[in-house]
Amino acid sequence: MRSWILSILCLYSFSSLAAIEVSIIGDQGTFSNYQQLLELKGGNPAQISDYQSPYSDRATVSLLLLTQALSYSDLQYSITFVTSPNTGRSLRELKQGNVAVYQADIWESDFDDSTYKSVAIIPKNTFEKGFYVNQGSPLLSQTLTHEQLRELPISVGSTWYQDIAQLQRSGFNNIDKLNRNQSLFGMLSKGRINIAFLEFPNTPDLAIQDSYGSFYPIPNMKIEFQESRHFMVSKQHPHGAEIAQAIDQGLAEIIRLGLVEKAIQQSGVKQQRVSHWQSLSAP
């Protein structure tokens, strides 16, 4: 699968004996979604200007923006994908210089002296999440105050450090941290947890569809994150500096063309449907 994706991508990279290999690390699910999104949109990242699709979650669209940025740069390159079981492993491999780039945008606070940070893909106070419950939850029809919601247990992944920090800054102290082997959707469907803190999808009713069922956000409540998100490139990688420069060069152009703004809207990050919802974020 990975070699097939590589062959498609290389058709649209610059062909040269001196081409730099850009290794991108991430999870297989995002790479597979990216492959399907790319096929649906014609196969050439540089020619895509509409990001709407059944595969267009934030991580997948972010990967597409990354490959678009490279295609708009002057870098002569080829791309390889390296799969990793989780984000933590991916970032360790990147910071050690074993790979060049992470597949999607990353919180600004995750960067350190071993990494290059691109220009912002998602600006500060743009990324939002909601409070998701099972389809039949009584919380969907109740009128909750901010104070009442803050008192309820909110479930997140134990490694979602920015989510936990943002919830705490916003006055949420009853935070249930689930390990990676526990399915948020499975536990929601069985009533073992009541509320999960999740990204809004780009669906008409904001519903998240999963094999465990349908899940909906508690109306009129959201959290805005105060940090920005960026692409991460390894300083320890032999070609890290060149790749980082190329990504910023390409991003400048696709930002100018309005493609980044369109992409984050169509992937659900910047939702017009919740623009009037009350933000519970700390000022």
C-alpha cells in the first residue's frame, strides 16, 4: 500500500537524481484516507482546490495541505510515508532525525529546539471542540448552564495534553483520562462515560458517525483553543532545513490563494455552524 501511494505522489514531484526524499511519518489510517481523497480529487495535490469529501477529516486534509505546500515550492523532492502506531512514537522518531516531517499540524507547545516550526496552519483561537454525547442522551435536550457543564465528567484521551490543559484553564476539573486501549465511542455507546471532548466534523448536523453509533454535540457549548498549530520538521534530519524552507515557501502561496482557509473550513476545524455558539474558553 505504502509503495503504491509513493508512486502516485512521485508523478507530481520534480524528477531529478538530486531529488530530496521527504519522509513523512504518521498513522496508516490517515495515509489511507489521504490516498482515497487524492484519488477522488484527480490524483495531483497541486491541482486540488476543493477539500470536501467523505475522507476529509482534519488530519487527512492537513496531510494534503502539506503535500500541496511542497508541490508549490522550488524543492526537488520525492515523498515516502513511514507508518507509526501513535503520535508519541512519531514525534520521537522525528525529533531523533529518523524522519523529516510529521503528517499533520501540531500544537505550538509540542515544538522544541530539535524541530522547525512552519507558519501557522491553524491560527490561535481558531481550533474548536465540542462536548459529544450518545444519540439518546438527555443532555441533548436539557438547557445546561456553563457552571453545570463544568461540573460534569468530561472524557478525553490520557495523552491529549493540550485538551486537558485547555479544559482546566476553562474551569473544568472533573476530567476523565482514558488510556489508548479504551474506545471513547464504545464507552459512550455503553453508557460507561457520558461526555467526550471531540472535534467537530464537517457534517450537516455535526454528528460523528462511528461503528458504535451516532454521537452529537451538546448544543451551544464549545471550547476555543488558544494555541496555534503548525507543521513540524526535524532539525536533526540531514535535509530538515531545506524541507522546512520549502514547506514555508509553498504555504505562503497556498495561504495567498485562500486554500488553507478553505481547507480548515471544509475539514470542520472552522465551523460556521457553531460560530454563534458560546465559548467556554478562559479569557
